[in-house]
Amino acid sequence: MQNGEQTKKTTPSPSAQIDFGKGVSLSGITELVSSTDKAFVARTGEGIITVQGEGLNPRLIDVEKYTAVLGGKIYAVSSSKQMTPKGFFSKLFK
């Protein structure tokens, strides 16, 4: 670090690429929340991403590279953004 500068590791924007018949590739993953054969839930820099299906099996989870690859039948991929507080104190300390 030079002159008091701090380097902050930035996470890539979350994305999902579905390969029909093969599975799904996810990027932007910062943390694995849960994984079963019917649902895979992970945290990204922008919120939560959920993959629902049947026979889901994580083939690769690499949090350092922010990626995950899942096999199985994919029924749905959804995401939810993180909520930012909009209360009195958040407005006060802008």
C-alpha cells in the first residue's frame, strides 16, 4: 500500500449461463449459503442467487475466483438484490 491507499478486491457482477442438458455456470459468487440436490443458494456482491432443480450437484465452487458450476436438471434461476437501509440514521449519516 502506498500513501495510505488500500486495495479493495472487487467482485464481478453476478451472472448465470445455462448449458441445456449440462447444468449452469455462475459467476460473482462470494459465499455458499446452502446446497442440496433440489436447491443451491449463494451470496453475491449484489444479493442472493438461487438455483432450483433436480439432482443438483456442485461440480466446482471456487469462491476465490467467484465461480460455481452445477450439474443436474435446472428448473429455475432467480436472484434477489440486497436491501439497503432507508431509515432515519442512514439518511442522517449520508
